[in-house]
Amino acid sequence: MGNCIICGTAVDGKICESHEEDAVFEFTGSSASQLSPGRYYRGTVDGYADFGVFVDVGDHVTGLLHRSELDQRLESLDWEPGDDVFVQVLDVRDNGNIDLGWSIRQREREFRGKLVDTGSEELLPDEADSDEADEADADADTNDTTADADTPDASDTSAPADTSADADAGDLQAAADPGNSGGSGGSVATESSAASTPSAEDATDADDSTADEPALNRTTVGAIDNQIGSIVRLEGEITGIRQTSGPTVFELRDESGTVECAAFEEAGVRAYPDVELDDVVALEGEVERHNGDLQIETESLDVLADDERDTVVDRLESAIEAEARPTEVSLLAAHDTVAAVEDELVEAATAIRRAVMEARPVVVRHSATADGYVAGAAIERAVLPLIREKHTREDAQYHYFERRPLDGRVYGMDTATDDVTSMLEARDRHGEQLPLVVLVDAGSTEESVDGYDLLSIYDAESIVIDDSHADDAIVDAVSVAAAPSLAGADISDVTSTALGANVAAHINDDVRDDLAHLPAVSYWEDTPEAYVDLATEAGYDETALSDRREAVALEAYYQSYKDKRELVADLLFDGDADGDLAAHVSEQFRAKLETELETARENMTTEDVDGISVAVLDTGAFTHRYNFPTTTLLLDELHRQQDESAVTLGVGDDELHVRATDSLNVRDLGDAVADRVPDAGSHVVGGQDGHLEFLPGERDAVKAAALEALGETLA
């Protein structure tokens, strides 16, 4: 029994329950399970990830301070690896993962007391120091006693000359040192020991035998799960290097997977400084579990060269080539437009699979629309299990896959600069490889070429999967362009989800059944019968499909820059098997959309242009620009409700959108407007399927020119 260091209340320990959060603890235990949730601990910044900060709370005890727990943006934190910080332990999970919380107090003096948490008791700092000193003295006494017992006294001539232990020691010494033919101290050997002492020639043979012992047999990352506590040898490529406040963590990839290998020089000091990213190495160490993840405690790490290096490189390349390409090529359903780019879809799947195997992050960029989100989620569904299979870190799926929605359908310099900045920071801070960037439902027009060129300067690979009218310039700008329009196919009956879901099915055949209903989800009308049948077989009727489409469309609008990974997965997959979530959100979608449609219908005008009926809406005046729905979604719905021959024109303050049942090349419309109003600064964004932007001061002139040009184009 003791007294609380803050209020003096009698307690079993040093702190009462009501003041536990007023004290800061120094953790000296050895296991995450010894931490006490609710307490504040001193920690050391280990490193950053896109989803938060890793903090070492004690030796080999690391927790995650998720970005959602911060009181500021992750990017604004000025913490550096090695900095002392204060965090709260929120939870210690069954698998050893530690959830940390933010502490507004970031200086020790801001706490009312300090204690040392040993994992079994609380001590005052001076008590802990005293215990450590006592342990050190005890260790020293033990070492002295052992030394006294083991060291022979040269003056003691009464000791037996030939005990069995002495004879064994003499034998070992003689075998190790052929120049010493006797026992300890070079005394004359007894007959017995002389008979067992090898000759110089025999000893030399023994040395040669030791030198010729075979090296530790190589194993693979995929085989170490059942070798905990064993010393293993791995050969592979260094795909990541991360310096923590303690060890240096090397990420090693071989033909079967990737594992983290901790190497310790001294706290915060780079181990094996000559080892660099992409080096091919041989590593030996002990297999352990660290916070539930497999890890190697490195004992030796050698960079391979010449023939040894070539052997490993060839082995890695052969394994990747064999595994990256899908074993079976089969589309989800018969669809001529998708079949026109079947080879490109398989190439895209192969490139994504290869990136996972090479421990390269995969970044999926997609439009912030229902089609973009569903297509991106399909690829995510396929890739995440592969990452979990290939990487031993439990949080690998957050490191090696990101889905980042786009504002629009152009991969412009602003977005590319953001991606390049992120990837260079990840490379320099965390030793990550450069990512594979996958554009879905976006990025297929020449306006995106500058963005791809910026990526290519850093040798970052890119892929495009899009249902739009793509430009030929894209073919040379990216590694793979899966766009049916480039193959001359009719794209009126295809969505980016129909393409993306087929890519996903070839990335990971195990999730093929999960993806069956997704193509049908992405069609607002005229869904191909093959996809309706596929969804029906999977258990989704028309209502279930429309509810999910509308729910994703609404959620795509809110927080449009976020992936909303878990929410989107719940809406599309087994997280919402009964459809209650999708039905609830879709009801909000319809209510919000109908309100805007009523306003739009009341304020639309109809222009007759050379016999063509054009419905015109002043979107600047009669839509809520910053509320749901977006202008494009509203105009799409308005046009679907018009006569088949009609054209819908939305004219805003500086943008013009057009919808036509018949094929219409917006670039041609933009050229015609530019000829008629040369001072309007008009230009097309998004290619043939895009929209026109112009100077606000020329709005009326641009509208008149567009109507005149539509009459000539569609007459």
C-alpha cells in the first residue's frame, strides 16, 4: 500500500485512478500487453506513414498515432524521427497492435507527476534508478564471483594436475592452437592428454574443415512463418530502408514475399550504411515476431556482386514473370467493347500484380463520381489481399495501396505535382520505392500528358483505364492504355467500372465473385444484359443495384478528396449484405437530387436551333454550386429526362457543359466557339467528352456562339 503522488490518497501503487491521466509514465517493460490503456507515456517518434505516426513507447514496443486522433493535419506536425513526444495509450489489441491518442501536453512539466511503469508496478524515478543500480551491482558481483571461480590460481600447486574437466579444456585448447601441445599454461602434458592431443598436421586439417563448412542454407520469406526463433539466410533485393530511433529497418524482397529486417548499430544510428535501396543482398538473422508481425533480427548483411548478384536477380525476375501474368484470361461477361481491349486489360493487371510483388506502392487515381469510385474500389478489392499475402507487416495494405479521388477527369500538373511530392517524401523519409500510378475513369486525354511526363522523369510508371474518347498522345505517355476508343470500339455502352472490374478479376481471381455485380452498379441506364444477368446470379436485383449506385454517387461528393475505403467497401460488398446502408443513403441522394431538379426544370429555357431543341440552364444562377448534386450529375439527369433528340446545355459563370444523345465532339464545339469569340479565352478541358471553360466577361457571347455552333454541328 502506498500514497498517490498527486493527492496523497492511500492506493495500491503510486497513483490513484482519478489522477492517472495527470501523470506521465516512462515505460521500461518488454511487452505491449504490459501497457495500461488510458495512461500517458513518453515516447519517441519512429516514423511517418500516410495514415499517422509510429511512436516507440518502449524498447521494441511501437504504437500508431492515427491521423484521425490528431488535433491538426498530419502534414503540419513538426515532429521528426527521434523526437521525444507524449501520447496516450488508447488500446492494446489482441494481436499486440497499440492504438495511441493525442496529448495536448507535450512537455514533461505540464504533467503533475512522473512515474516509471515497469510493466508490473509503478515506481518513482529515483526508485527505478536505485533498482537499476542494484541490478548492475548484482551483475558485477556475479561476474566477479564467476571469474574468481573459473580463473586458476598460479600459486596453488596443490590443485589436481589432471581432472577430466582440465583434460577437456586442454584438448579444446590444443585443437584450437596447434602450437600448444600441452594443457593450460604450457605445462608438460600427461600421457593421457598427450595421446588425445592432435598433431599440427591434424589441427591444420581441422581448420580447413571448419573453413569449408557450407554456408547456412537459403530459405524464403514465404517459409519463415514456422521458423520463429531460428537463424535463417535470405537472399533478395532491398526495397525499403527506414531509420528509427532504435534500429535501422531494411525491407527485403525475395521471390516469395517481403519482410522487414531490423539491424541495430546503436540507437538512431544507421546500420550497414553502405547498403542502399535496390541492392541485392544476402542476410542472416533470427526470425521473430514484433508487435504481431514477422521480422528478422539481422546478424549479417552483405551486398552481393557479380555472379552471386546475377543469380539472385535472375531468380527474382523469373519468379515475378511467372507469377505476375494472370494464369487464366477470362472476361467477367461477354461484352464486345471490353473484348476490344482484352489484351490491354491483362497488361494492366500484370503491371499491378508485378508492382505488388516488387514491393512498389500502387496509387489509384479516379474521378470523384459513382463510376470512378466503383471502378477504383474494384481494383482495391483485388489488390489488398495480394499485399497482405506478400508482406509480413500487418499494416502493409496502408503502405502499399492508396486510392486518391481526382477533382475532374484530367491528370494535370497540380495532381502530378502532389503525387511526385508524396512519392519523393516517402522515398527519402521511409526508403519506399517509387509507385505505380493507375488512372481510372480519368487521364486519357492529351491534357494529362504533362502530368505523366513529370512522373516519367522519376521513372514512375503509369497506367490508364478509361471509357472516354482517349487521345492517341496517351499511348506513348503511359505504360498501358486500356481505352476501347483507341481500338476503334463503340464506347456508348461501356463504363470505366466494366473495364476496371475486369482488370481486378485478372489481378486476383479469388475475388472474381465479389466483383460480379459491380459493372451493373455503374450504369445509370441501358445496362448491357450480360451485366444484369451477372448481378442477378450474384443476388442483386434492380433495386439493390440502383441503391448502391446512388449511395456511392452521394458519398463520392462528400469529402471527395478522401478514399472512404471502409464506407465504400461496406456499400458495395458484404459489409451491407442486407442493403440497409445503401437504401438509407440512396434515399438521401434522391431527395437532394429531386430538390435541385425541380428548381432546374422551372428555370430552364428551350432554344430552337436549326430544328434542334436545346434545353438551356443557367447553372450559375439556378443551381447551388457548392451543394449536392454536382453540375455534371444534375445535367446528366436532366438530359436523361429530355426527348431523345434534345440537347441539354448548362452555362455557368465560366464553364459550359453540353449533353447530346448523338455523338458530339466537344473539342470541335470549342474550336467553333473560339473562332466566333476569339477574346473569350475559351478552351476545352477533358477532351471530346469534356467541357468548355472561358472568361466570365464573355459569358453571353460564348453562349450565343455555342448555340450557333450546335446548330451547324447537329443539323
